[in-house]
Amino acid sequence: MNEVFYYIAMVLFLAGAILYYLAVKNAYKNKNSLDEKTLLFKKSLSFAGFFALILVSLIIFTVVFYTSESTINYLETASIELNPGRLFMSYFFLILFVVFVFAFLTSFIYIFYFKQVTSDKTKKILKWIMYGSIPLMAVSFILMSEGNAPYLQYPLCNSLYIGIHGIKFINSYTKPAPFYTDKGVLDGGIIIAFYAIFILSGALLVLGICDHFVYKFYGKHGLLTTCFYIAFPMGIIGARLWYVLLDISKNGEMSSYVLEWTNIFRIQDGGLGIMGGAILGIIAGVTVMLTLKYWKKDPVYRHMSYLRIVDICVPAILIAQGIGRTGNFFNCEVHGAEIPYEALNFLPTFIQNNYQFSYAYQADPGKVYLPLALIESITNLIGYFVIYFGFVRGFKKYHAPGAGVGMYLIWYGLTRVLLEPLRAGTFEYNMSYYSAYGMVGLGVLICIFFVVWRILVVKKLWFYKTREYIDSIIIDDSISKEKMIRNAIILAVSLIIIVVGISVLMNIW
């Protein structure tokens, strides 16, 4: 019977999510015929009804979990008794969490996609709801997890199994039966790693964030979609190649990729390096945008400031990387040496317990692993807000357009410089450590380049011929080719002097 309710819950969850999306999409399509009262009351009620399906599904999932044979056997074996107080926390804060998610999501949609329908007073109220629901979501999720934490089996699930044994959440490193045979081979199905789901989710979230900010400047959605369709797959390829290079640099001829080069294509076995994904993804994205602007000569893109675009998009990669690192948490990987269990008492219990494992191997009694992936995830998220809202938007007219790329490289490079030496065991890669210094150095040069360029432009020492772009700083169609060449030489010489000066100071030569 539990199995039946499990699949009913899964169907209800998918149905609620799809119906909510379709209802919002339909309302947006007909927004010109909506008034504020209809949107806030009639439409909100229908949206809430579809979200209620999601809530019901999650409650059923929780009931199924506590009444399942595997949970009961685990609790009996571990001599753990269900605590009524913790059960209340599980259900009560689950309900609150879903309510706050609905409040955040719906208010966000109303503010940014139905702003013509809502009044200024309503927008202010909706903003209070949107921003207020964020900490409430976090608190309710933590309290819900505290209710469940003692009854979960660790290490936590890290994959979704789809096959002859149904659709189940499993930990692929523990090779559980019946999903794996006695020889540890996957039996009759496929698995989708949480790592891949988090990477994709992070990329889609970043696409939505960047699309929103680009829309605010240029009044059109979808300008980054083509770039995303190419940059994201290239980022996956770059992440895979980076991991392969790291493995070869560490293990040499004994690397599985040297012994059998076709293993490079076995991405389903895991192995992605986020740094490589960021590098190749950025290169691919920039190439696509330049192609649309200068080769295809698309009129929409020719009127866009690409320095503004990279200032919006490149720092946002930190969000995708931060979310992607959550996959490392579920995989029990990318961590440091063993530390006392009590050192992580400030974290939710389920996180603390899961850091007792490296893959499927448990640390010494009373020990946990230093959570480097978690630290990097938080650092990356902070970095985005510091770079974009602190520098790019905070300094406004004093910010050098394009310098956001350099700031991203400096921030991420420094993060890796500090964390790479703390890696332990199989997660140590010297190449990753040294390449982090390269990112910092390149970031500094990029920042210097755009700062010098901006100074030359503002001081009117640099002019360029161009069509009338919306975001051009200086436009002078009468400038001669001779003066343009002179200005180019001034810029080049300035950069050479700066690079040589830095090299001498850092004793590179």
C-alpha cells in the first residue's frame, strides 16, 4: 500500500508544479485584460490551489517515509524511537515551508511580470512579502529538517533511480539492493545524479536572473537563450575535460583515462570540474554573443552593450557554482580532513551527520569531514552579491564596464587558493591549486585593462567609430583613422607598462 501512495504523491507533485506553471503562463499571456483585483484574488486563489497539490504530495511522501518497511527496520536496528515532538516539527514546518515558497514565488512573479497590472502601493506590499518570505523559508526548512534528521539513513540519497524496480531515491555509492546486483552493477535501469540536477538547476536559475536584468535594460526577454543553449553544454564538456586533466595530472599513467581513453566519455560515472566548466562556458558564451553581433549582424544584438552583458552574466556564474556544489554535499565528496563532530554543531543535524561520510565510507567515531564544498558554496553566493550589487551596480558611474569579468576570476580564484590546500585524500589536486593563482592573475589584468580603457575614454584620449549604440560612453563619428590608430597605440603601450610593472613587482621574471 505504501508503494501506491508513494507514486500517488509523485503524480500529485508533478501535476501541481505543471498546473501552477501553466496557470501563471496563461495569466501572463492575458495580462493586458487583467485588473489588479482579479490578479490578486481570483488568480492567486487558483495558483494556491495548484500549489496545494504540491503540499499534499509532500505530506504523503513524509507519511510514506515514516511507515515504510525500510525506515521501520532501520529504526529497530538502530534502537531509535519516534519522538512525537519531532514528528510534529516534520509536518508543521513542512506546511509552513511550502506556504512561504508559494508566497515568495508568486509575489516575485507579480512584481516582475505583472508590474503593469499592480499599483505602486501593491508592489511595496508584495516586495515585503517576497523578501520577508526568504528568511522564513530558511528557518522553516531547517526546523523541518531537525524533525526528520534522527530518522534518516546516512549517507543521504544522491541519485534518482528509474528502472524495473520503480522510481526511487538511492545512494549510488552504497550500491543498495535490489537496484544493484551482488557484483555492484546497476540492475535494469538508469540513475540521475543529484549533482547533475543541481548543476542544471543552477544554470537555469542564472539564466532567469540574467534574463531579468537584461530585460530591465533592453525591454525584451529571451536575448540570452541562444547563448545559453550553446554555453551550457560547452560548460559541461569543459567540466568533464577539467576533471580528466586533474585525474591525469594526479595519477599519471595509472589514470583510468590513460589506461582506457574511452572512459572520458563515461560521464554517467561522475567526474566534473566546476572550474573547467566556468572557463569553457564563458568562452563559448562570449563567442556566441560576438557572432550574433558582428558576424550575423543581428539588429537586436548590435544595439546592446556587451560590456554591460558580461557584467551581468559572468558574476552570476558564481550562483550556478554555489548551487552545483550542493551536489558534492549529497555525493559526500570535496571535503577536508577529519575534525571533531562538535565543530559542526552550528549546522543543521542532517548536514552534520552527512559529513561523517566520504562517499560511502564513514569517518572515525566522533569525527566529521571539513565541509569544503559547503564553504565554497556559501562563499560563491556571497561573491555574487559583493561583485554585482557591491561593485557593478554599487559604484555605478565609477565602475569600469567589463571589469565584472575580472572580479569574478579574482573572487573565484582566491576562493580556490584558500580552499584547495585544505582538501584531503582523493580530493587533492595540485593542478587545481596552481590554476587558481592563474585565475587571480588573469582577473587582475582584466580589471586593469577595463579601468585603463575607461579612464582613456572619460579623459577623451580614446575614441572609436561605431553605430549609435544605446550604451556607448563616447560616440564620435568624425574621428579620423589616424587618431584611432594613435589612441590604440596609447592604450596598448599603457597596458604593456602595467603588465611589465606587475611582473617585476611580483618577481615573475
